[in-house]
Amino acid sequence: MPAFAEWLLDKLGIAYVVDYDDALFHRYDRHRWWLIRLILGHKIDSVMRHARLVIAGNEYLAERARTVGAKCVEIVPTVVDLTRYTVVQSGNDYPLVVGWIGSPSTSHYLAVIAPVIESLSKEFDVRFVAVGASEKSVSDLPMEAKPWSEETEVQSIQEFDIGIMPLIDDPWERGKCGYKLIQYMACGIPVVASPVGVNREIVEHGTNGYLAQDLHEWEQALRRLLNNQNLRRRMGAKGRECVEVWYSLQVQAPRLYELMHGTLNKKYAAS
């Protein structure tokens, strides 16, 4: 549906707030059907423009909101609850586990690094695990698919020694908010990720993990981490610190409250 309701709310002076952690506007402006692009291509732009406040999960989303004339735009990153995500220090147990968490619809990103997975699985005593992927989606890879559930996802991540997030560099992917990276880091796990969108901000290359542009860099990064337990622990600790400082519910919930409270105050001041 077109954004008529949001336009009407704005005209009636009723404040509303929207939050985006994906580039939903690309579902319309890059739709494969030209009629959808024609009729709804600017739908999300209109929703943003008439909102009293737009909360964006990263700079890519925030810049879109600013460009289309949103009244107020604030970046609030994706977060995790530190009371749920705790660090479980891995020992010298083998095989090591290189893990990914997601869904069947996003498991195709693993194909980006398929040759690396195949190569390292032959060289190292390592298991590659995909939590949330279907068996079919990783059937061509030496990778184990494990079921996802809200109750067990933290425990599944705590079993990883290294967390990965491969991506392609396209507009939709630039709008992602790096949730799986934050989950890994909250559990004290070093990460390797494609340098796409917000991943460049979350991952401090060489400090809490590595950014890998191509297959060579992916292989080198994973090889370093697989070979060095102290490096894994050091990077994992830095990742946990990063989450505690910025990507946690404990830090961002008060910020979100103040942003919402400020929006309401503006509403009452205008009335």
C-alpha cells in the first residue's frame, strides 16, 4: 500500500516514529516488476519524510532518510542483551569450530567463501557449522547444518571458536546491521567478515577480528586464527569490550528512551 496513512498522521499532527535495520526501500525501488517500482518506489521515503523521528541501524539507512528530507534522524545500532550473551572460554579442544548463524534465506552468502571452506577443512582439524541453515543449502560444502531456536542460539554461538559473516557488496547488503557479528563478539569470539556496509564499523581490522575482501584474504584471516589460540582469545576479548561499550541493550536502551521522550516533548511543544 502507498504511504497514505503516514502522510495523514503527519497532517493531523500525530507524531510517529519508524525504525529500520534493513534497507526495506530497496524491496520497492529495486523490485523486479516495473509497476511496483513505479507505484511504490518511493513509499519508504515518504514514510521517513513524514515521521517525527527516524531511527536507523546504520549510516547507509540514515543517509537515505536524510536525503529524502526526514525531520530527525538518529542512528541506534543493533544490540544484544549482555545478561544473555556471556563469554565461555574455549580450551584446547579439537576440532575447532568455525561458525555462522542465520537463516535458510541468507545461507547463500556462504557460497562466497566456499573454496576457502573446502580448502581449510582438508588442512585443519576444524568443523564448519551453519546454525539456521537448511541441510540442502550447505549440501555442496563440508559444513554441518544445525537447527536454530531462540532458546539455544546463544549456546550454539558459544560453541564457536571463530564467527564468520561473508557478504556480497550490493545495495541490500549495505543496509544490513551486522547482528551476527555483534552476537559473536558478545560471546567473546573473534570474527571474520566481508567489508560491506556497517561491517566496516563493527570490525576493527586486526583488533577484534578481520575484514576480508577476497578469497585470499579470507583464507589468510581464518588460517591465522585457526593457528593461534592466544590471538583468538585476545581478539575475542576486544570484541566483547566493543559490544559492552556500544552494541548492548544496557547502553542503547537509555539512549532510545531519551530519543523517544524528546520526540514526545516536541509534539507537545508544537500543540
